[in-house]
Amino acid sequence: MHRFLLKLSSSSSSSSTNPLRNSKNQLPRLLSSTTSNHFTASESPPPPSRTSHPTNRFLTRFGYPYSDDSFRKSRPFSSKSRALGVRCISSEAGRESIEYDVLIIGAGPAGLSAAIRLKQLCQEKNTDLSVCVVEKGAEVGGHIISGNVFEPLALDELLPHWRQEQAPIEIPASSDKFWFLTKNRAISLPSPFDNKGNYVISLSQLVRWLGGKAEELGIEIYPGFSASEVLYDASDKVVGIATKDMGISKSGSKKETFQPGVDIKGRVTLFAEGCRGSLSEKIIKKYKLREEVNAQHQTYALGIKEVWEIDESKHNPGEVIHTLGWPLDPKTYGGSFLYHMNDRQVALGLVVALNYKNPFLNPYEEFQKLKHHPAIKRILEGGTVLQYGARTLNEGGFQSIPYPIFPGGAIIGCSAGFLNVPKIKGTHTAMKSGMLAAEAAFGALHEGLNMNTYWDNLRDSWVWKELYAARNYRPAFEYGLIPGLAVSAMEHYVLKGKVPFTLKHGKADHEATDLARKCNPIEYPKPDAVLSFDVPTSLYRSNTNHDHDQPSHLRLKDPKIPEKVNLPEYAAPETRYCPARVYEYVEDEEGKPKLQINAQNCLHCKACDIKDPKQNIEWTVPEGGGGPAYSLM
């Protein structure tokens, strides 16, 4: 075994030597010219090149400064002390092992806020800690999707001068509208939202900007590396993660491009994988973190979003519209949003709670119907879709927050679940949780304190107060739309979250699905290719890309369940709840239906991991760099 040290201090992170300043956006190992780009078994257009997609004209201001191969191009630098911001790299049996003081999984709002706060504390205390952020997306921000009406409270605390530093936060919310939709009407209701002081933004662009701020502080960010396994020591303490091997074929054999993964270790590891993080969920179960604080199960929704460019005469920058009602039935919780961004762009989305009962419901098709509502149609007509995407979000709120600390680290952001459902906001709370975890990690490493200070400070923060006050909003809708509106209105306008009881969530989302024989099939209109579109067309706009020749990252625990249970009893719900047509039934050699998994379509939304009736589908990470490539979301 050989061993050497690399210095990480911010003083050595000049633009001329920092390996992260590779702006050529080249990923030769991950996205080779031989990569197959098939969408489904049926003929569909392949996704475009990430360097030639028409929406890339929006990347000129918020470019991609990071490259995954910088991990292996880091230059060696000798040092005597690991305490002063150095990392250790060792090699054994052809697999590298790299050690940091703090390792963060996920370069989203929570992960980057934690990294930045750590380096700020290092500056304040005149010390240094090595900090590494690993991101599965090919680029920082490439997997980030959100509404987003941004509340800057946490950013004000983290980077108080952001307004003077060209942050992509430019359009203040100018008005709030709240509609109840019937099939042909939009009935205006008093708006429960107060977005004064908030901004309509692209979260993927904001995250990219935060990545640049982190880099300036000397933080190492490595996009294109999927964290596929948690590493433990002999005492069952988390000591880091292993990245996924690259260059494994569908058959499991090593291709010519094979490269082994890397063991990345941290004295403290923070998991910021976002909603339903694959490793975070394993840790929550292993250490029984929900049971630790008697937390309820998490509940989820699926958000589907498009960004449109509309006619100038219809564009009203900063206008915020939320809706309830149509196209969803009264028993299904959800609603839509339409936010006017800059550059004649609007963000349109539909959020559908995943505890819906009817297995024939198709969230993607419900979204297509929404765009034909007269109030929405008049805004979109004459416009052009720029981008499409989908992602699940946490809706469990206060009741579902697990104990976020485990031996060796903590869970932050949406991996823990800090979304404020009535506000429809979670970025500010995710960022704050990352900042608080960073302060606890710094105290543990530099001052000998305990990571439990993260939990204590979280409960003393405005995050806890905010989520506690909003705790009964989502479970009130378990009783239907009208009772939910009545209870939530009473909570919001009269009691203001101070009722002496806490409502419980209903069944877990996968258990809520009724048998097909108890439900009515739903017929959806064909897309008109003007306002509504088929799935392959939408996938093209997401810029989704995976190497076709790799083992499927969507695993069936029992390969017989789809044909023996899901198809006959639930009418194949996986073909509908997935917004990317990953799952379809085809005929086998004997003419019998067989589930085919088109993993290369996957948007990484995690709906299948949540909604499958028998919890038979396990979402795991694909090769690093795969998935969508969002730039406007």
C-alpha cells in the first residue's frame, strides 16, 4: 500500500491550480460516444447531446464549472499534519481510499450550505478542515428541480451579501393568486400564501451558484460520482461511502472502460441526498431513527414540472398562482402552480400526493390535462416548452422527522424531510438544517463536542417552530378536499398552529393503493403536441441520459411479483405512476406479459421506490453522471 497527502487549505485553491476549475464540461469516461440512448422498446427519439441541446443557451450565465475527472487529476502535495485541512489518499487492491474531515453526499441546497458553513467556521476560528462534496449528477445543479418561490431567510444567514454577488435571484414575487379549479372555471379564493420578500427562481441555477461559492472557499466538489454503499467500521459507525464501479455491462462483466469505485471516508459524514435518498433510507432503517423519536412514516407527493417560454404580452414577472381541485378528484390531495420567472419564462407544475387510491390514476396524464384548462391554456398558447422534469417531495412534515443523528454523522435537508407543506417550500429549511449540522460537525471535530448539538439546535431553531405550526395541514386532507380546506383554514387564520393536538398521517403511500377491481379506469385524451405531449417528447426535454449497457439500477426484490400481483390485482400501476415510462409490460416468447424496465429513461424521481404496492422496487444509484441534466428547473 502507498500513502500520500494532499493539502486542502483554501490558500492553495487558486484558479490556476484548483482542479475543479475545469469548465470544458467534458465527461469522457461517463458519457462516451458509444453510449446507447434508447428510451423504450418502442421507437422514440434519443435525448440530445448535452452540448447541443437548444436550451443550453440559458447556461451562458450559469455555466458548469465542475468536471468528474478532476477527482483523479488532483495533484499530490506533501504535508505533515492532517489537522490542518489535509486529506489522505491510499490505494489497496486497485481501489483508492480517500479520507476527509467532513464528507457530504449530495450537492444540493442542504449539502452545499453545510459545506460553506463549515469553511466559514474554519475561517472564524483560524483553522482548517478538509471538506468534500460528492454529487451523482454529471454537473452541480443538474439533478435539482423545484417550484420555486424562494424564501431567502437561510441564505441571508449563510451569505448575507448575496444580493451584491450576482446570485441568480432576481425576480421578486409580485402577487399571489389562489384558484379553485373546476373543469372550465377558475374560482378565485383568498390566498393563504404570503410571498412578500420571496423570489421566483430556478433552484438548479441557484445551486450551481452555491457550488461556485463553495469552490471559492476551497471545498472539493466531485460531480459524476454515485455514492452506492455506506462504509462502516468494526463498531458499526459510519465512516464514509463507496462510489459505484464504472464500466460494468448489463451482463455484469467488466468492459474496457471499467474503473473501480473509490472509498471516500470522513470523520463526519453528512447525507444530503434529497427526498427518499437511497443511502439515507438505509441508515434511517439500520439505526431505527424514526423509532428513536416516535416519528411517523414519511408521506410523499410527485411533482411534475415544465418551464415554458411564453408571449411577452402574457408574461408578468413575479406573479405566483396556486390552484386546488381539477384535474384531480376530490379524494386525491394535490394542486398546481404557475410562477412567472424572468426572460418570458413560466414554471408550470402539478403536485400529486402519492397516497392516491385509484391505481388507474396517471400523474403525468393529469398534468397534460391541466394545461388544457381555459385559465392555464390562455397563458401557454403560442409558447414553447423549454424543459421537463419530475421529482418526489416529502409531505410528512413535523410528524415524520426522524432523529437525524447516527454514529459517524447526520442526515440533512430533504433526506430527513423538512418541507413546509402549506408554504410549499423546503429549500430554506433544508439549507438551515445543513448549516446547523455543519456547526455541530465543526464543534465535534474542533472542540470535542457531540453531534447531538445538531438535534438540540434544530429544535431550538425557526425551522422547528415553522414546521410545528404547520403540522396539521397535510394530515387534515386525509378526510377529503373540503374537510381538509376547512381544517387548514381554521389552523391558518384562527388558531395559527396552536391547537393542543397533532393529527396523524394515514396509511403509508404504497398501502393506500386500492385493488383495481374496486376502482374505475380513467381514460385520458391523446396529446395534441401543442399543449400536451407524449412521454418520449417530454423525456427529450429533460435531457435524460444513461449508459444503456449497465446493470439496471431499478431492482426487483422478487421478479415474480409484477406478473403475479401488480398486473392482475392492481392493473400494472408502475406503468402509470412513473412519469418517464420506465416500466412497461411486453410479451415474452410465450406471448405472456412480462415487465420490462427501461432504466435508461429514469428521471431519478423515486416514485417507484415509494408507490409500488408491495414495495418490490428498490431504487439504487446508476453509474455516476447518469440521469437528467436540468438547467432551468
